Amino acid sequence: MNKTEKAEVISEITEKLKNASGVFLVDYKGINVADISEIRREFRKEGVAYKVYKNTLLKRAIDEVGTYPELSNRLVGMTGVIFTDENYVAPGKIIKKYYDKTGKLAFKGCYIESQFYGSEKLDVLASMPTKEEIMASIVGSIAAPASGIVGAINAVMRDIVSLVDEISKKKAA
């Protein structure tokens, strides 16, 4: 790889780092081609990009961007990089699922927005709710008081109807 090719790759990595809301590092040592293809497919299905770069080029891009200092220390061995935009929960879930199944694709660490999570935080990341789950929860919380009001109004109407019914029974008797 000549200097211009290296500069192009560094520029590509830098652009991805600047645009990503989440950057994950994994060790893909010992994973065969079929499995890595399956993992890439899983990531693609979730709208997440998985790439492998030389550690030296990745380190230079990280240093150039300057926002992911903790990742530079973790660029040892065979490193895969996962870039994500809004769906920052999916990579953690996919990594954990594959790691639990095979013991491979070890999580090295990640940044979500500006917060760093070390390798010991994989369980926490994998158990985080997705954006859709959070939105459903918020909508449910907002709708709960409204349904409570509707229930209270219905209860008052039921009481009035039963009261009118009792009065009409007494007058008929």
C-alpha cells in the first residue's frame, strides 16, 4: 500500500469516525470466513457498518479526529471496527450473541456518542433497549394518564347510569 492509498484509507476512516454516533472495536481472531460473512450480514441488516483496517491506519485516523482517545490503546491484534449511526444498541447485541455462542469476536471497547464503554460493559450494552423500545415506552407513559382519564370518566358515567336506574326502579315500585 503506497502513501496515497494510505492517505485515502485514513481519510475514509476519519470521515466514518466523524459521522458515527457509535464506534465499537472487536477482536475477530479465529473466526472463519463463513462466520465473518454471517456477522457482516447481521450488522448490515441492522444498518451498521463493519470494517477491518490496519491498526496503524486506524490509530492515525483516531488521532486525527481526536475524539476517541481510549480506542487507540485497544488497537492490538486483529481488530474489526463497527460504525453505527442511530442504532447504537444493535452492535452490542450482535457481538454478545456471537461471543456467547462461539467464544470469538471479543469486544474490546466502544464509544457511544462521547461516552466510553470498556470490554467489561458488553453485558450492559447488550441489554440496553432499542430506540423503538424506548419510544414505545414513552408513548405508553404518555398514553397511560389519558387512558386513566377515560377510565375515570367512564366510571362516573357508569355510576350515573346505575343511579338513574335505581331511581327509576324505586319510582316504579
